[in-house]
Amino acid sequence: MLLYFAANWREPYQSWSAISRPPFLTALALWPKGDGWGGGGLFASSDSVLLNHRELETALAPDTTLPAWLSVTPFGDRPGWGEDDPLWSARLQRDGWKVTAYPQKTKDDFGAKVWIEYEPPITWEKSHPLRPNEYTLRMSILGMKEQNGPWYLVDHSVIGKDGSLETIGRSDWADWSPNGDLLFAQSGCLFRLGFRDGALKCLEESEQIADFSGLRFENKSPTESASEWPARKNQRKRPSK
């Protein structure tokens, strides 16, 4: 299941959060919002959602429903506020990342190639799942809003036990696989760097496992299953009102 925040800035909703069944975006549940603050949320478990909406923005849109097995509660102490944070930070922390550096200042130039540059970069680190004292994955957020580029400028690298640094460079995403491999996305492709015999291979040995760079969005009618909530065993019944 996918929980996402979207906007088209048109009536009737302007902006909204919704749950769908990938790869389709057909909304099974949709919560109208109307602005760009907050939105989205987190799956706390397979049957529990934390919705990042203010109290008056929690009513479902007509023709969308929630199944009996899914509970929805507010996200955090001030749901519906902030922009990417605090939701993004909460998700990273949930998944084992820790902040190790934060900007002391920013360089702002809305006419430049990059609008905002962080000094130093926002840095998150995550230890290797099998060799936590030997390898650390570092994510450095360099800035925001590159002309004809991504909203966030992100760089990934791997720190060795001796402090050595192998730089992946500009990339969209990276994380450890449970088996110790390193996975990362770069230039529309997905790569895997193997972990064998207790050691991570050299970055040059990364294997491209998928190439999505040639794909383009196209409208497709949803399948029947994409328009229905999946059934769950031992579904709990909602109490009658």
C-alpha cells in the first residue's frame, strides 16, 4: 500500500492525502487538505496509519472508505504542520538513521542554479546491519531546488572502519539490504553492491539491477484489484455506532 500527499491546486480539493495500491494511484481512501502544510503520513504497522493532517482535515472524501482492519490516528504532537519535516525525519529515524550534522547557515540565492545551499550539509548516517562497527552509510543533503533538477540535492557515501570514504556521489536513494548488500538509485537506475564473506565489495563492482531511465508516465485504467482494499485474515469488525 502507498500513502502519499498530492496537489493539483484545483477544486474540489486543491491538495490531499490518499492511500492506493501501487503501481496505480487510484485513491481507496482520500483525505482533502487544501494547502501545502503537512500532509501524507506513515504506516506505523501493516494495519495502522499515522495521518499528518490537522484535526479538521480528517474527514474522508465521498466515495472513499477505510477497511475494518485499518486504524488511522494523528501523526505526532502537531499533526498537519511543517512541510517535509517532521514527517521525513520521523521516517528516517524509524528506519535506523541518525542525524550527525546540521547546517549552521544557508546560502540563499533564488536566481542561482541551486536556490538554497546548506553549510554544512544536513547529514544522516546508518550503520551496517551485520557489521555496524565497520561500515556506515552516509546521506548528505547539500541543498534544495536545483534548476531543471531535483528538489533536494543528495549525496551518498560509505564510511569504512578506518575512516575511509567511498563516494557514491549525487544519488536519489540508498539503504542497506538486510543481507548486508548496499542498494542505491542513481540516474534512473537501481544498483546493488554485494556484501560477501563479511566484507563489502569495492564500489566499482556495483551491479546495475534495473534501468528505469527510459520510462515515461502514461495514464492507465486501474485494474479491478487496484480499486479495492485487500482482504485481511481475521479482520476485526468496526464497532457499530
